[in-house]
Amino acid sequence: MLKQLNNVKVRAGIAVVIVIGGLLTAVMLSNDSGSDRWRAQCSSPPPDPAGKQAGSVAEARKAMLSTGNDPRLGIEIVDLEACAVETRWKADQPQPAASVVKLLIALDLIDRSGVPSGSEATAVHAMLAASDDRVASRLWQQNGGLDIIRRQAGKLGLTHTAPPADPGQWGSTRMSPTDIVTIYRYITASLSEEGRELLTAAMESAPRNAADGFDQHFGIPRAFPDAAWAVKQGWGSSEARRVLNTTGLVRTASRTYAVAVMASWSDTIDWPTATTALTAAVSALKGSLKAGKV
């Protein structure tokens, strides 16, 4: 009888250990789920890729050229784990940034006033997630307009970024794919954890329809359906051209990437044709990455 009781005690003890272990594991997993998930260490500019991924760039260009309407394309993809350029094409050539410039507006606000809270944090979230132009225009006017671009370009070392000719047209700010990736490297490696969480949480939750009704799930969201992403898309008209930019962070099973693919066409192209072509171009680039297997 005593032996049986001892066996029961042993089994009960094991069960308690298992339960406690399970609870501890659950707590650890819960804590990890709220961790600084987009933190990376790629703070220095990565070296040139030495002609890598020429085949994938050719496929991306083919997708763009198939549309006609004088397409222009710029690409930079950086592996943030290795801090190495994975793919680059005309990455130093500036194009209209459209709503991608809202990243600089948000970063400038953090520099001037600290990480916002309350209603201002909600407004910044809407500006980045739903690409709310009203918030961007308010912060643009409130914080100096063109000076926002000058301050951030100087601080971050953006060598191909220039303010718009018309001070009221923030979307006509010109940036290059390299400069946009530099912004993502700053967000992931140098921005405070609180600031990074504010920005990336908004970009992770970008709804399919933006505040103006535009379907912003083109490019990265459609090309990487099985990966985690945090995006800031851009679309609009500038310099008599249709502008379509897909930019952001992409995490697969093994790697994290900063991606900037900028495109424009003559304004005779329709939006469905443009978004389909850009998504096909990003899909072609995906196939050559380590991220191709997600």
C-alpha cells in the first residue's frame, strides 16, 4: 500500500512539474510575442552586391516592360541578417516617393516631440497603416514642410533625397531605393524600441483598402503571402507620371529583408495594369532570394 502511495505521489509530482513547466513556457512565449520583433543590427551601409541576381532583375524588368507606357524601375533589397545587398538595380536614381515619404514625417515628429501617445499616436498609426493623407498634410505643415525632408536627409545620410519643388506637394519628394532602405535600416537598428514598435505595428496592420480606398496590397503583400511583412506603400501622380512604390520589411522562416521597389509610368497607364505589373516584378525578385522558400 505504501509503495502504491509513493508511486501516486511521484506521478502527482511529475504532473505538477509538467503543468508548471507548461505555464512557464506559455509565459515565455507570451513575452516573446511582444518582443522587439523587427530589431536588426544592420546599421552600416552594406557593400555593393557585385552583380548578384541579374536573372531575377531581368525577369522583373520584363514584367514592367510588358506594360508599355515608358516604365521606370528601381530596386534595392538588403538582407538585414547578413547586412548585405541581395539585389540592386538603378537603386541610386531618385523617383517620386508618394506616400513613402510619410516615414520621414513620422521620424521627424519623433525627433522633435518624442514618441507620440494618445490621439497623436493613433493619428500616426492611421498615417502609416491606412496611408491617411490628412494626417500627413497636418504634420507636414505643423513641422516645417520642406525642412522635414532636409532634416531627415541630413540626419540619416540620404544622398538621393530632395524636397518637392512645390512646398505643398509632399508626395513629390524624390527618393531613391537605396535611401528608402537606409530608412528601414535606421528603424530596425537605431530607432528606440518604443518608436520602432509604433511604426512597425502600423505597417504590419496595413489594411487592404487605404484611407482613400486604394487597394494597397500590391507588390510585397501579394508577393510574400506566407511571410511576415510591415509595409509602407506609395501611389499617386507626379511629374505627369503614375507612381507606384512597394517598400517595407519582410521576414521569412530564416531571413529578414528591407525591400524598396519603386516604379513609375507615363500617366496613360491604368492602375490595375500598373499594380499587376509591379506585383509580378516583386514576385520575380522573390524567387532569387533566400526568402524564396518561405
